[in-house]
Amino acid sequence: MGRLFGTDGVRGVANLDPMTSEMAMKVGRSAAHVFRQREGRHQIIIGKDTRISGYMLESALTAGLCSMGVDVLLVGPLPTPAIAFLTRSLRADAGVMISASHNPYQDNGIKFFSKDGMKLPDEVEERIEQLIISNEIEHIRPTAEAIGKAFRIDDAEGRYIEFVKKSLPRDMDFQNMRVVLDCANGAGYHVFPKVIRELGAKVWVTGHEPDGININDGCGAVHPERLQQMVRDRKADIGIALDGDADRAIFVCEQGQVVNGDHALAAFALDLKRLGRLKNDTVVGTVMSNFGFDVCMREAGISLVRTAVGDRYILERMVADHYNLGGEQSGHMIFMDYHTSGDGLITGLQMLKLMKRAQKPLSEIAQCMQATPQVLLGVIVPNKPNLDSLPVLQQAIQDKEKQLNGTGRILVRYSGTEPLLRVMVEGQDERVIQEIAEDLVNVAKSCIHS
């Protein structure tokens, strides 16, 4: 058995290994054993997005957890950050989200939160894996009244709505603002429009009719084209697109142009700096953050700390060094003053708050940063050998870096959630960086597929 957990939990095609009901039950049993750290009864929350396979995996996880004497609290379709919040709020031992985020509907995933609402460190995931492989807990079979029970939490959505709204000043509303929302037919389809409408904005919604198979299908943060057109047609002030599990948000300005995570994070960092609320005058990004982001932060007297790709690594660094703002180009934003998780709803509210306070359109706010041209290509790979073990590829990267001569950068890395090698090149000349990226893709294919 290969490594079960990736950078964001367990993920794969639903009903194929490792995302089978049999594996989900084993994951539930092993996780229950790991999280039983005190006397008395234990409870774990389970949430999910709108994928058709969520029913199957939810039932299997519930069975596994209950078989170990743990009670299960079911909240149904809710955003990933809602599960992080509810785990803390309901004093649960852990939380589980069944989702494959931005992936197509046939995929699904399982990710855990600790009782503090944080994603699990590697060593805890490794312990869960080890228990699955070893069958060490096969003999643990509670009986009679010691078997766990499952309950449905009916007010979970309302609890989360109030939590999200607390990220705004109590007297702030968004009356006279025109907002288009794209909920990706995913976990935020019901709760996000409610939040924005309760705050007084004029709202149009798309991607809010999930049928089990249309999550992320031509909509949401990875497909903003429909949102762009709706913003233009409705003459809206802003468009906000969530991904399938609603832990990230991408924006569209009033002109219909996409504003990605780098520009949004730059705007948030500059705003907090002006207010004297950016802890240690530092923002946390990833190795994928655009070179133009570095320049913008440096000119503002803000330090940029880069981590590996993945909001869990951003969060770990923020917690370790007491930073309060971090994010990714993909739209994951973590506002530690409000939440321990990336949250697309909170991110959207913070941008609306910034626009209202600055009395500026989003297109003007986004101009705070000038992006360096970037090319990002992906290569489907049958396996993921250590890149350091591919000398031909390493030599090609070094040669291309010399060609850029300090005017850009190259990043070659595997996706943590998909069978992909990603090649990213930044530089001043778009033709040159496109050629460099394509050359490196060809070299990578010959090395990995040989």
C-alpha cells in the first residue's frame, strides 16, 4: 500500500482504491482510535460537499466510527471551513470533511480536522495509516451500549452563518452593493447566498443547483467564465466564485476581469499594514506566489514568507510564527484573526468590506500589484519519482535558469492532489517563458515516462 494521505487528506476516484467504502470504514475506525484521547464518550463531526459519492462515503465513515464507540454528528453539505468551526464550537474530538475540493465530481476525498479546527500534522495522518496497514485495532470491538450512535445537527448552517458574519464590524452591511455569486454547485450553494443577502446586498447567484454530478462543472473558482459574463450583464460591483468545498474564493471585478489570489492577498496585506494590524509586518505565501507579489510587498515594507503549496503548510507557518494573514494564488486565504481555516465566505466578506471602506472599485484595488508574466503547464504522470533523481531534468532546469539571468524564476513540482507534474516559469518576456516551459515539459515527459 502506498501513502494514503496526500497534501490535503485522502483523495481519488470514488469507489476505486483508496476511495472505496471499505477503505472509508477502515479510515473511520483508525481515526476513531487515534482521537480517543480522554475518558467518557467521544464525538466526531462529518460534513460533505454535493458529490453523489458523498452518501456512500458518509455512511461508511459513520459505520467505522460508531464501530469504535464514537458518536457521529452529521451536518450534511456544508463548506470545509464550517466543519473546522463546528468541530471547535461543538467540542468534538475531531471533524471530517468528505470532499475533493476543485476536482471533478467522480473524485472524492476525506480530510480531518483536530479538535482545535486545524488540519492534522503529518505524524497523526501517518499514525492513522499505520493502524490501517497493521490491523492493530482489529480486535477492538465495543458491544452493547458502548457502540457509537449517529445524530443529525439541524442548526449547523445557522451556527456557521453567524460565525462568518462575526468577521465584519457589527454595524457594517452591504446595501447598495451589487454582487454575483458562483457557488460551483458545491458545498457553499445554500449558505453563501444567505450570508450575502442577510447583509443587504443585491445578489444574483449561479452554480447553486447541485445534482450530485455538476459540482465544478463549467463553474466555480476554476471556471469563472460564466461569472465574468454575469458581472458584465448585471453591471455588478463584484463577482465571487467559490470552489467545490468553499474554502477558497476568486474574484471578478466590475469590468469582468478575474482577480486571482495573489492580487487579493496583496490588497488584504496592504490594508492590514495601513491599519497597523498585520502581525510582524509579514504575509505568508507559497512557492507559487507571483514574483510581482514579492516586489509589491517589499516596496510596502512587508516581509513575504514562502511555504510549500497547500493551505495546511501556510497555516502551520502562521501558527508557528504568529502571523495573521496568508494565502495562495488559487484563492485560499487564511485570516487567523477570524478562523483557523481557509474560508471562501470570509474571504469574500473581507473583500466586500475593503471595497466599502476604501470606496474604490475592485479593478482599482487590484492594481496595487503588477503581476510578472507567468506560464503554468501540467504533465500527467504515471508515477512521481523524486525530482532530484532525474539528472537530465535538473540540468535542463539549471540551463533555463541561466537563460533567465535573474529576471524570472522556474518552479517544477508535483501536484499534491492529482497525478500531475507542474512546470511554472515567470519572466518579463512572455514568448521566452512559454518556450522555456514547453521545453521543460518535454524533458520531464521523456524522463518520467521512459
